[in-house]
Amino acid sequence: MRLDSLSILNYKNIGEANLEFSPNINCFIGDNGMGKTNILDAIYYLSFCKSHSNPIDSQNIMHDAEFFMLHGKYNLHNSVEEIYCGMKRKQKKQFKRNKKEYDRLSEHIGLLPLVLVSPDDAVLISEGSDERRKFMDGVISQYNHTYLEHLLNYNIALQQRNALLKQDLGADTALYEIWEDKMAFHGTYIYEQRKSFINDFVPLFQKYYSRISCGNEKINLSYQSQLDTKDIRLSLSASRQRDQILGYSTQGIHRDELEMLLDNHPIKRVGSQGQNKTCLISLKLAQFNFLKRIHNLSPLLLLDDIFDKLDSKRVKQIVQLVSDETFGQIFITDTNREHLDEILSQLEQEATIFTVQHGKILQ
């Protein structure tokens, strides 16, 4: 799969851009704040129907503009796919595939597989378990639409149960049982899919980490869930009184954890900056490999300022990895032209380089 061209109007700080891309490597050079990441975010938007950095759609419209528009032309399985997104202030966004609007945006997820590696990934280590659950859910949802439907329905049931917990006068037991049955039904499917995914994913993750770190460290992922040892229906019923006091549900797959371990210790506690970044990049490269096997095509790979805080040996290993024919079309941002030229000199493919200045893109 490749993105052949991208048109942008009034998206964040980019007023207008019409870009033609190389099927191999595309690089965006510029100082911080010029708009490099916004270009990658526009590409991300066309895959996921949302911004990576700002989930509030109206805030992605350029200041003083009334709308934004994104239009991409893709080559997918040797066929042309045109994806359009447009949004006016105070109106619902439109998302179209080949000029036909989707009934539900969830139908689009997974059509254009994409992996983004960015500084924002640091939250996977530094923040709470919800960030790591989002990572699992995001990968699985790109190849399993049934999983996405179960996840959406589980969250609806969870919200309804939490609303019951907060009622001053209490709620009928039968109402609790309705939503708890739904949480159990959808939660069990989600748990089984997460467990299966992690079992397949860990060896890929460990392979990439070992390659980048030259085999000097041992890395692992440990998926932990209340469903490992508990019946979810019984747990929800037994915790109801305590949950009413707290005002939220303490049992369920929304409490699952994905622990990242370096030499059998939490990497959040013992990892250096370089080790943490190596872990995050390895996660994303494993995600790429996993999605490629599922979809039987190469996802787009977006590398946003990823080489900072890595020693030269690790940078070299990453460059060699992404230059392999396993990886297809790649989009890279960097602030340092000399640094980028050094990286590109190690690659066999020709690269197209764009300069970004105050939201304007020059080739």
C-alpha cells in the first residue's frame, strides 16, 4: 500500500498543500513548530478518522478558517482509493471513500493500516494502564472489526453501570444485572482477543528490541487481567455495594494492565531514556510486522522525530531495519538536515525531501 498524493486545506497550521509522494521514503525537515508533525497527523487522520494529537475535531481547523479538508489518493492492492474528510465548524465531519460517505466511521478503520512512532508514545511507559490498553485496542481494531464493536458496546455498558452507581436513591437490581451481563458478554470476548494478541505479539517485540539493543537487554510484556482468575459476572455483582460508595466500576476488562518489563523489572522504574525509547520503537515496529502479516500488505510507517536520545549504535540498527524490503512507504520528520542526510546515506532507497516553514511545504 502507498499514499501517492495528499491535499490539505486549513488543517492546523497548514493553510494549503498539494503533495506528491515517493513510494519509498519521504522526509520533512524544519524547526520545531513549523508543521512537520501536522503533515503526519493529516495522514494519520485519513486512516483513523481522527487526529493523533487532538481528539476534538473542531480544534484541528486552522485559526480563523471555517473548515478543514483532507484528501488522499492511495494505491491499495493495485487499485486507486480516494479518501476524503471535510469538516465545517459546528457541523459533523464528512468521511468518504471513493466519493461515497460512510454510514459509520468504524467501517473505515483497518482499510488503510498505519503505524505512527512519535515522542507522544512516551505515555505508554510514563502514564497509567489506560494508555497501554489503548495501544492493544488500537492494534487489534485495525484487523478485527468484531473486536471494535465489542469494545464500543462494552464501554456503553460500563458508562450505564457507572451512571447507576452514582444515583442518589440507588437503582433496581435488575437494571444492574442488564448492564453487568452486557459487560460480561463483551468483556469476555475482549479479554480473549487481547490475550491471543499478546501471545503472538511478544516474540516480534522481543526480536526488534534485541536487534536494536544488540542483544544486551531482556525485554518482555505481561498482560494481566482480573479475568485471569475471576468470573466477571460474579465479580461485578459482589463489588456492587463497594462500587456504589466509590461511584465507579472496579471490576472488568477496563482495569486490565500491560506491564513492560526490562530484565524482569518494570521499565518505568529502571529504564534509561535510551532504553525506554528502544522499547517504544520496538513496540511500533512489531505492530507494523503484525499488521503486515494480518493484512498481507505493508502499512504506512510514520516516524516523527524518533532518533533523539538514541546512541549511534541504536540509530544504525533502526535505520537498517526500516531500510529492509519488509517496510514499504515511510514518512520521516527531523529538525536537523545534516543528521537526516547521515541517516539517509545508510539507506539504499532514494528519498524525497520536503522543507516545512510556518505551515508551508517546499520540495
